[in-house]
Amino acid sequence: MDKRPGFAGFPEGRLALTAVPNLFFSELLPQIDHLGELKITLYAFWALSKKPPEKRYLTLAEMLDDERLLESLQQPNLSEQEALQEAIERATARGTLLKGHVEGQQDQAYYFINSAKGRAAVEGIASGEWQPSGDPEAPIALAHERPNIYTLYEQNIGPLTPMIAERLRSAEQEYPPAWIEDGIRIAVENNVRKWRYVEAILEDWKSRGRDEREDRGDTEKARRRYTQGKFADLWDS
């Protein structure tokens, strides 16, 4: 005789709801033939819906920490972790869940629902747009978008004129974005807020090669390089 407790029913009052697409019932549900896969699929909809958009992914570790999930997936001759991994692998193989690996964290997988946003997230992981965050509760985060060259100029150098905009467009095609950002940073640190000065730095890096150790750090040596010698005539111009 089955002695498992029955379900007492949903209580009165307003209840929290989890959105599940109609396509799940019309297209996906008829294909699922494994109870563990069905449970992990429904669990993913529920667990991800409770997270803020920037943390809408699941890890194996957090699923292993959910005792009720593990209990629901129990199978004879399988450990809790094996049963969970089997369910995840089935959902991933079907395409319901998508898996991504961040560079440098190949032992850690991140799982997303196969929606437009989930596909964009996995593509973003592959392109390096997501990076380790150092936060155990949200181990990866979408990298902050770099401000474009025009915003950097207006924020740090001065008003944008048509002539300056044309020179910025040329620089954007010729130099890496990180070079331009660092060139502007050096100009600001040296209190020479002139685009001609930034251009001279970029031309110097292009002609002699960029010395990352010297130019990226806030060192006195780097400061002297761009305030003396051939750059001195740009100081007051």
C-alpha cells in the first residue's frame, strides 16, 4: 500500500504563478518519455522565473543543494547526483535546456531555457560577453558594455564637433577600442584633454608596438613618457 502523503490542494487566496509557454504542452510534453526529464524541465521554468534577469541561469551546484528536487528525482541504483545529471542530460539533448561554459571555468556549466534570451545568453558566453563575477551566488555576469568612442570623448575631453567626430570615426577603424579608451585615460591623467594628444599616443603605440606593462599601469614612468620628449609639444597646444 502506498503510504506517501497526498496533496491537500491549493489554498484559497492569491497564489504565486510560474509561466510555462503553451508550446510546452502542445509540442514538448508529448515528446518527453522520461519522468526525470519532465521534472527537471518544469523545475527549470520555476527556478529561473524566481531569479532576476541578470542571474537567470542554473548551475549543477545549486540544483544539488535543492533537497526536494533531489528527492523527487530518486531512482533505484542511481545516486542523487547521477539521477540529477541524467535528467539534465536528457533535457539538454532534447534542446529544452542549453548549456554554456565560460572560458577558464570549463568544469562549471550554466544552464538556460532554450528561449530567445537563453540562446542569446549562450552565444554571449561563447563570445566572452559573460565573465566570472567572483560572486558565489551569481558566478558569472554580463560584462559591462564599454562606452563608445564618442561618449568617451564627450565625457573626458570636450564637446563633439563634426570635425572631431570624423577623426573619431577614423580612429575607431584604425585602433582597437581598448587602445582608444586607454589613450583617453592617459590624456585625462596628464590633464591634456586634447584629441590630438590622444592621437599621438595611438600613433606611437602603432609605430613602436604597445608595451602593456608600461602603458597600462598608473606608473610614473608611463606618465613621464607622455609628458616629455616628442610629446612635450602637444602639452600646451
